[in-house]
Amino acid sequence: MLARAHRRLAHRYGAGTASALSLVVGGALVAASTAGAVTVYDGVTGRSGVQRLDRPALRLGKRLRSPAVDRTAGAIADAFGPVGMPVLTLASGAALTLRRGTGLPLGFVAAAGGGPLLMTLLGKRIVVPRSPSWSERV
């Protein structure tokens, strides 16, 4: 259904316009979802940052920690986090740009990377002050 609607828009207004419109609508949905997640987070956190129901899960997570698990989790986070995923994304965007001969894929890569980054930065300003201390985070 969505693909059919997108095809109709692309046929009527052009692929670039239809893609840009899809990006705007998708961005609005993601922003609304982020606002909803912040509202839910506010509902489950107390003055101390962790509600009573979260404490047993936090204690269990802390018991499961070990130097080996911490190193493994850190390596996975480094490989697929701030280094690996941007490299993979940029390589994919560059390959699609070269293959299609248009800059549209790079525009989507920029929007796909910049939008979540902006929402993360804004969300952290709201959430982090009420989060558990760094030593207690799992």
C-alpha cells in the first residue's frame, strides 16, 4: 500500500520529490515516537532515576557483569557503534550514489545519520540527568 502510494507520487511529481516527502513524513513519525518514548521514560523513573520495579533488573545485570563480559560488550559496541556503523553506512551510500549516478542516496545517508544523532543529543539532555550513575549502568 505504501509502495503503491509512493510510486504514484513519484510518477506525478518525480522520484526526488516523492523521496523527500517520504523522508519528511518518516522524520515526523520518528520525532513523534521519540517524544512518546521520553514521556514513557518520565513515567517510569522516580526521583532517584530508577523506579522500584527497575531495581531488581539492575541488580541482576550488575551480578552478570565480569571483566570478560565487559570487554566483549565493549568490543561489540566499538565495532558496531561509533566506528563500524558510520563506515558501513558511508560505504553503502557511496556505492549506491555511484551505481545510480545521482546524489539522492547520499542525501538519505545524511538524513538517516543526522536525524537520529540530533534526536539522541536532545533526548540525552532530557534523560541522562535522571539516569543511574555510570558505574551502575548495565
